[in-house]
Amino acid sequence: MRRPLAGMGIALVAGVIAAAFGRYGLLCLPAVWIIGIMIVLWTDSSFTYVLGLSVFFAVGFCRMMAQEKEPCELVGEIQGTVYKVQEKEQSVFVYVRDKDGRAVLVIVKKEGDENSQYFKGQTYFVSGEAEEFSEASNPGQFDEKTYYESQEVVYKIWSKEMILESEGGFLTRHLRWLEKWKISIADFYEAHMSEEGQGVIKAAVLGDRSGFQEDLKEYYQKNGWMHLVVTSGLHLSFVAMEIYRRLRKATVTVGISTFLAVGAMLAYGYMTDFGDSMIRAMGVMLLGLIGKMLGRRTDGVTSLVLTAAIMLLWHPKRLFSVGFQLSFGAAFGMEFGQWMKKSCLQNKKRGWTGPIFVQAGIFIVTLPVILWTMYEIPVLGFFYNFFMIPLISFIVPLSFTAGIFGILLGKPGVFVGTICLKAVDGLLWIVHKLPSKAIVCGKPELWQIIIFIAIFVCGSFFVGKRKKTGQALLVFGCLFLLLLRFPKDQIIFMDVGQGDGICILTEKGQAVLIDGGSSDVKNIYKYRIEPVLKYYGVDKIQVWFLSHGDKDHVSGIEEALEKNKKIGTILLPDVNGDETLDKIQLQAQERKINVKEMHPGDRVSGGNFEVICLYPDALEMTGNKNDHSLVLYVSRAKKKQVFTMLLTGDIEEKGEQCLAASDVLAEVDVLKAAHHGSSTGTGEAFLEKIQPKWTVISCGKDNPYGHPHKEVIERLKAIDCPWVSTEKYGAIMVRFRRDGYSLSGYQKKD
């Protein structure tokens, strides 16, 4: 076999992946044997090699399973040694290791003009409030716990006091000049670049994302450039290899040239906190240099696989880091693209096709990662990257050199550095004027990813033998992953914290929202509502109902209107005097969004669903705003299966009495409890009238109002109605089957 080490490294990585499925992952072992036997039959490998693959698979599997330990005890007072520091807008993230070697995140709030500096190697006594990382409570939401587990961080402490006990050991104290350089270079960028330019350059050169604005970050993500501006290390590895080549040309020995080149990379890695991408670039470069020292030809694929295997042996959960996946995916994609060019062109001299094959390789290999984690594809990014990759590889070393000149060479250095940074600023200004476009595809199913990988393997096999067949398979695999989705009817009571937000999805791919706001979660649309929509492949809200104008019901639509998100129609209750709703109506009309008022008896249909307005009739806003909430009756009918649901906004006793008197109420399958489970609503007479089979309560964890109130729970128990809450289960999912429907919690499936 041409790459025996690569095969064993892949088997080890496969073992780590299999362990993610628990004991069922051992079912993958027969697949390893089958692949190994195929390798034996088609190559000159022996059965001993098959045994080796099995051993490496078992090592990866056992190493990952060994990480599944009991949750560690949360301790609010620790002694920790700093190993990484991240500046944020309002706080400093200080990562420390305690005496047991566990990594803990200490969050230090910035107070006034105080700007305390923390350095690697320092030991602090930390006291504060310990807290677990939160899990995602909605589909598509960022999972803080998984992210920090992939970084090996076990919990966080909100610091109240940090007392310096030691400045660190000999090595860290004598390397502190690198960290001070980083701070000085960042200050130099801030002084001589625009706000947008310095944000990008600080992230790309120094790994400091504190100035990377949210709107700019979203722009880079939509164009598929995020991996280019998070210290990938690739451009600096080019610089290190150039140092090696020039030293060799100057007749410096291989050993010294290698030592100096690796030393330059290590110094830069230490300064930028050794991110996954940096370690990957360093590992590949180091293995390449070792190959040169041993007189062996460098093999990019083997170097990548071995580097990944070593990193996963050290910390297996790193596999679940998106940065790790994209970094290795992009690097492997480059190798795959170059191999495709060689196989398809068969050594024909067509140099202009090289970048096309490389971009195609990166796109194909990273496609499943992007769809699985981001749910959208940057359309223009494929074309932009033809100039963005070389541009970033040019401006990053230039900006780093400009920063060094600016802080070390006095006035002449400042003059030269300023000119360079102004040039970089100008280039980035042009880049930021480019249009951005992303197509929301939704998250593929796991079985789709597995089939895509199988198609990819088959296509790669045929590319070298039957080019057109192989190319057709690769194109088919990409289209299969991009386009094949199976929308289903379902209802999601989103966890929006202390607030309401209901999303109805139809089998035709349409989305209807009822409310969507929170009083305790900032940027609710960006962090809770939009991820749910993208997860299910929705890029436009067909209809958005608003029950009333309280912040915990409308903050999401206010944010969406401000950011010009796609909304078809907004439906409001027919009331006068609600200033918030009047403002929303004005903003919507300015953006040419259709706005209508709902009256009792009005109906809206979409797919198998129908929404009927029950309340209120036209009236003036007087007294309690909650009693003027829009009340909606939702029904779904398909193949003689009928499901009913009542959404009550924040109505209280007076509103419930009006509803009961109008004789429009009937028994329902699911009730959304009024006013987040407050005792002022969901009264006994009201419940007797509708006899819900299930009740859903939307409220935030540890909310200051004590929702849901025990009086409401007692009333539900009195009619034998089970209840679930977003506080306890995260998003509540209503899914439909042939024989009815089911309720499940996103966090707790029971």
C-alpha cells in the first residue's frame, strides 16, 4: 500500500468517530475489516495490515470512551495557572488549569477604565460563582457545552476576586515578551487602521476576535471566509517554509534550518494561543521537515492524517470542534483538488485549471461540515476564494511585519508600518463592498452524510479510472446533500427564555411564527429564532402573528425588521392604543411588508394547518394590556387525523371570561398556557371548557416571576392534564405520525 501510515491514522480517527455513538459504534468494526480485506485484494498489503487497522480503530474508540467521565464537581474557589487569555468587549476570558489539571474558564468583568493584564504561566487564587456550560435548548442553537468540551474546558467561574500568587516559571516568564508584543501590535493596529480593518487583521494575525464586529462576522460567514480570518496558520507555515528554503540555499545545515523554521512557528503559535488550525499547520510542516531530514518524499495526505490522529489521541473531543473539522477539511480538500487535477488532466499542461480544481476539492470535502454546522452555503464564496485565499496569504504576513516594524523600529518603523496598514485597509475596504449571498439549505440527516461519504469514496475511485463517471458521481453527491430535504409538519414551542415563541413548520417548507420575544435573552432573533429556521432550511417567514406588544413577545420581530429579514405578512390584534404594535406596523410598511389586523373568525391556511382568530374584537386599549392578547385556534387535518391547539398569548381572567361567553371554545389537544403559567390566567372554568390533553408552558429558567405558579399546576392536576415547560425541557416539539402526534423536549427526550 502506498500510504500505510495514512490508513492507520484514518482507522484511529474512525474509532474516535464511532465512539461518539457509544457501544453501538463497535458495529463499525466489521466495516473496517471489510475495507481492510478490499485493500489486501486490490493492493500488495498483507492481512497483518488489516489487523493493524483493527488495532488502531480500537485505540481511537477506547481513547474516546475513556473521556466519558462523571461530571466534575463545580468549585467556586480554585488555584489556577493561566494558559490562555481572550479579550472580549465587556470582559476578559482567562483560561486556567487547577491543581488537578482541569481546564476552567474564569470570566473577569471589565470595570471602568481598569485594564488588568493576565499572562500565561501566572498563578491566581480565584473565587466566584461556578456554573456549568449551557446546552443548546433549540434546534440549531449554539451549544456552549459541546464547544467548551471540545476545548477541554469543564466549567466556568464568574470571578469576584483574583489574587496573583505567582508570576510563573522560568520559561513562561522569559517568553512573556511575545505576549507583550501581541498587545503592542494590537494597539498599533487600533491606532492606524479603521474599525472594520483592525477587527479583521487582529483576528487573522493575532487570533484576537474582540474587535470583530457581529455584522462583519456575519458578512464573512455568508461569503465563506471565516476560516481565513481565525489564525489558520497556513499563511504563516508558508513563511516558515520560506525561511527553511532560504537558509538551505545559504548552505545552512538541515538541522539548524529546521530548528529555526519550527522555532518561528512555535513562537507565533505561543503568541496566538495554539489554536487547532495553528497546531494542524505546525504538525504538517514539522512532519514535512522530518521527512526532508530523513531523505523521504513529503506526503501531504499522510502528514494531515497523522497530525489529526495525534491531536485526537491527546484530546478526542476536539473532533467535535467546527474549527478542527473545517481546518483539516479545507487542507484535505486542497490535496484532493490537486489529486483530481492530476488524475483528470493526466499531466497535460493547463496551469490555469489548478485553482479551479483546488477550490472544487475544498468545496466538496467541507460541504458536509458546513451544512451540518451552519445550515447554509455561501454561494459567492466559491468564486471569491480564487482571490481571497492569495489575498489573505499576502496581507496577513504584511500586516504582521508592519506591526513588528511599528513597535520595534521607532519613527521609521511607524512610518513604514502605517503605510502598509493603510494599504491593507484599502484592500479590505474594497473586499467589504462585495455583495454577499448564502442559500439556506437546512441541516441534512445523518444517513445523508453517510451516503454522501460513500458516493465521495466511489467517485474518487472512478476519477482515476473513468473520469466522467467519477466526476458525475461527485457532482451527484453534492447535489444530493444540498437539495434533498424532507420537510414535515411540526410545531416547535421555542425556548426563548422568559417569553413566547411558537414556530409552525409545514411539509411544504413554510414557516409561521406566533410571537417571538424575550425579556431576559438579548438578540433573541439572531441566537434563538433564526437558528431554528435555518436548521429546517427556512429563509423566509410566511406569516408572523403578534399576540400583543409586550417585549417578551415582540423583541424578535423588532430585531428582524431592523435587519431586514424576509417576512411575508404580519398579523396583529385589532386594538388601538398599543404604541409598540403601532411602531412595528410603521416599520413593516416602510419595508413594504404586508400588515393586517385579525378579527374573530378570520382564517389563515398553510399546508395542512389552519389558524383561526378567536379574540379580541376591535376595542380600545384600556386597563390590562394582557387581556387584549390575540387568541388563536390552530388545527391540522390530514388523512382523517385532526389535531387542535389553542394559543392564548398573555390573556388573564377577564379575557378568559370573554372567550367563554362567546361560546367559541372547544376541547383541544394542546394548550399553550396563558402568561407563561401565571396564576392570573389558565383558570379552572377555562380549563373545564377546553379540556386540554397536554399543556405547554413557555418561561425562562430561574425567572424572577416564579413562573409557572403552583396554582396553575394544581389546576392542571385537577383535570389530569400533564404539562411540560421550556424551562425544564428546552424547546417542546410536536411531531405528527400516522396514528396521531407526540410531544418531546429538545433537551430531555422523555
